[in-house]
Amino acid sequence: MTKAEIIERVAKRKDLPRDLTKKVIGQIVDALFVEMGDFFIRSRNGRKAARFTYPRFGTFSKRRRNARAVRNPRTGEPIQIPEQVTVVFSPAGDLRDLLNTEARVTQRRA
């Protein structure tokens, strides 16, 4: 899904005020993602990893990946990948259940 598609879907919702324009919705979406990004950038890796949890959807967590040696698939030459910080997503139980319900319905139709 693209940013434009998110804005379009939010604009069509019936439970939001009618005077919200797509431009305003776009600004809200931008602000949300900027704040989430800033949260992970500013957080320090201490005892507790930085986490952003949205109930019934899932949790985004900041995680450090150790340096590691891999092989270039094209040449077979060993490459050293440096230590990196990344964000991982873990779906909530509700989201996982919905995804698996859809998978079961699709399997029954086949």
C-alpha cells in the first residue's frame, strides 16, 4: 500500500469529520511517521529496547544486528557486514488471527 492509498482510504472513512481534506490527512500521516522515526532515532539502546506498540496491530522494536560475515551470491567472495540498528515488527495476536482467518477462507475456496 502506498502513502496515497492510505490517505484515500482514511478520507473515505465514515467515522471521521467530513471537513478533513486529503491534504490535512496527508499531513497527519506524515506527522505520525516522522514522530515514530524520531522516537527510534532518539532512543538509546540500554537495558530496554525502544518499542512502539499499537494495540491489536503490533509492536515495532529497535534492534541491533551484530556484524557478520556472508558470501556475495554472485561471486562467492566473503563480505563483512557491519553492525546495524534496525526496526522489526511483531504482529499482535488480533492481527495474526485475522491474517490466518483470511488464509483459511482462501484455502477453502481453492
